[in-house]
Amino acid sequence: LTGTIPSELGQLDRMIILALDSNRLTGSIPSSFGNLDAVIFLLLSDNDLTGQMPAEVCSLLSLGNLVVATADCIVEVECHCCRFCL
């Protein structure tokens, strides 16, 4: 996959695993990902994503059942709420 992450993916509210790792994705993570109430794993590593993890996604993390994997939480995507950095 190349380009930006479509915000429409945030409408997949029954998605359990969203694996977008090892692609050529650019831009930021859509705030619509905060709608992914059922997601357990959000895999984003090995892309060219920039910016910060949306607060909406961080609020899902507070539920205690989501692992977000990014290649580098400081450099690639600034994420104060990520639990797992590869």
C-alpha cells in the first residue's frame, strides 16, 4: 500500500486486527481510528507516518485492550500513549 491511510478505515468498527505495517504509507494516522472500538492490535510499523498519535486512539488505549505498534514512537509517530514500540 502507498499513500495516506484512508480515514474510512475508522468505520470498520468490528475490526479486531488492523495490520498496516510494512507498507509505504505516508501522512498522519486518522483520528477516525478512535472509532475502532473492537480493535486489539493496531500495527503501523515500517511506514513513513508522521505527526502524533491522535487523542482518539489514545482514549482506546485507556480501555486496556489495545496494543499499538509503531517503528519508533518518538521519531516516526510521536505517541505518548503507545504501549509497544518496535
